[in-house]
Amino acid sequence: NGLNSALQYSPGASGQVFVEASEFSGEGVGPYRLTVTSLEIPPDDAGNDTSSRSRITAGRAVSGNLEYEGDTDWYRLSVRTGNRYRIALDGAEGEGGVGDPYLRLVDADGNEINSSDDTENSLNSALEFIPRENGDVFVVAGGYADAYTGAYTLSVDAERMPRDNISADRSTRGRLTIGQSV
């Protein structure tokens, strides 16, 4: 309210942190009140890293919930080359849905492959992914700037890519002769 400040913090590990209180420009003086409260984080419906046991498969939507600000839900997705995957994250309609869903695709080492904030003239998120190798990736459901909580629906659709007789690497069977058009 007004010019006062507040934040929420969910630690990844136990330990000490420091809270700094200051005035916006660094030049103001005067009294202030600093208050810290602690609440137990509710149980999470999906893991928050590559150790997550939650899975998603193409053709089956899952519903989930971001229980606290900064919560992310990681779902393991097995992908195959030759397929195109369309992944969508939608905040649940009405009261209680994630207001601004943020979608990420992460490899098995935790490196971001792709991300999506807003799509199709809405705050929902969607992206397409064509894997270069077979294996597992992680679909990460979250809120933009870690500032949202609520329900969401996550879906994955897969379609077989058309067969390409001329590959995009040096093992191609495509040949070009001088003076020839393809």
C-alpha cells in the first residue's frame, strides 16, 4: 500500500539470509518498521527440478497448481526425433487461476531450451519444439516473474514431421551438380 515495500521469499535451502532496509534514492532518513513473518510452504503437487517424478505425455493434459509465489512445477517429457511438439500452459479460467503463466522447456542438465510468456493475444503461454535427439526434457510451469499462484492446465501435442529426403547435416543423400537446379 502506498510507497511501502514488501516481498515474499521461499528459500531453496535452510540457512541465514540478510534483509536490507533502505530508502529508494538512498538519501532519505527517518524511522521505519521491518517485519518478517514465516509460513510453512504447502505441499507441492510436482517437483521443482530435474529430480521431479511428475510426467507429461503427448495427448494428455495435466492440471496443476502453483502453491506459492516462486513455485515451479517440472514435468518430464520423453521426446523423439522426427516429431514436432506443441506445448501449452493455460491459467485456469476465473478466480483461482494463474494470472500470467510462464512456460519453460529445459534439458536434463537444467539448461533452458526455450521459453514463452504470452501467446496468441493472451497471457497464456505456448511454444513448439523439434528435438535433435531422443530423450527426456522438462516442461516447467510457472508464473511470470515468479509473482503468480493458482491453477493451470498444461498440454502437449505431438505430430510426425514430414519425411525429408535431404537431411540438414553432412550425412545427406542430396547431391547438386554444377549447372543443375533443385
